[in-house]
Amino acid sequence: MIRLAVALVHYPVLDRAGETVTTAITNLDLHDMARSARTYGASGLYVVHPIAAQRLLADRIYEHWVHGSGKKRIPDRAEAIELLRVAPSLDDVYASLGGRDAIAIWTTAASARRHVTTYAEGRSLLAKSDRTVLLMFGTGWGLAKSVLDDADVRLEPIRAREDAGYNHLSVRAACAITLDRLLG
């Protein structure tokens, strides 16, 4: 059985100037990434944010859809949002999954500055893994270098068509594409 969890990281991430920043939680990211995680069988969607007010927002979204009127109106959404786990740091996520040594951290690579793993190789590694894989996605302009350097696997970047002249997907779109390429 494949053991996979997804993390949506709001800190440490980069801004367009390459500085490490904290980004804001968005409702759409939580909904869409939870739905993608549920669709592909992930065990959880961890939302990482160091600011208590932002974690409270995520908790309120969870409560509305899992226990509140949202569940009555759209039960399928509740089933996806139930995967949501809110954490103040990556270390807290690691601890909840058994510690850093118990998990394999995977990221997607915005650029190929060092070895990257193809999705075909990733599917094979995932099928053979005896550890839970934590697939991390960064908000803003991507994960900070410290997070990328700690990754066990860096998946190849999602590339636009060469003639498009544009390549800036939302984190929720990147998550859905990545999960489909690994598990679809």
C-alpha cells in the first residue's frame, strides 16, 4: 500500500525577489488540494503556517465543512476536508508522521539545478517505499532552499509548452498534476 501525505507550505517559502517569507492561507488552496489528496488516496493534507491567526482560519474552514452547515450542503467536500491537518512548522508535521527519519520528503523542482527524478521513476519509488512519502508544495514563488536541500527526492518540474511563453501554475494545479502523474 502506498503511504503518501501532502503538505502545503506557507513558510519557509520565497517571494519573487528570492527572499524567505510567509504567505497567506487561501480558502481555494485548502479546498482544491484536499479534494486532490482525497481523490488520489493521500492520508492527509498538512497546511504549514507559523502564524496562529492563519492556522485559526484553516481550522474554521475545517469546522465549517466537516462539522458545520457545509457538511449538510456538500457532504463530498467534508470527506475531502477531513484530510486537513494544520501545523505551525514542518518539524510538527514530521513529528506527526513518526519523525524525520520515518518519512521521505519529496518536492517538485522549479528548476533542475541538481538531479531530478522523473515521474516514471517516482511512481516506481513510491510503490517500493517502506516509509511514508511527504509530498511538499510551496506557496509564493516556491519552497525555500533549506526545504529543497532537505528533500530526499526532487521530482522533475512541470513545464509549459515551449511556445506558450508562460509557466506559473497555481499551487493547487501543480498538486493535482503531480498527484495524477504519480498515482493516476
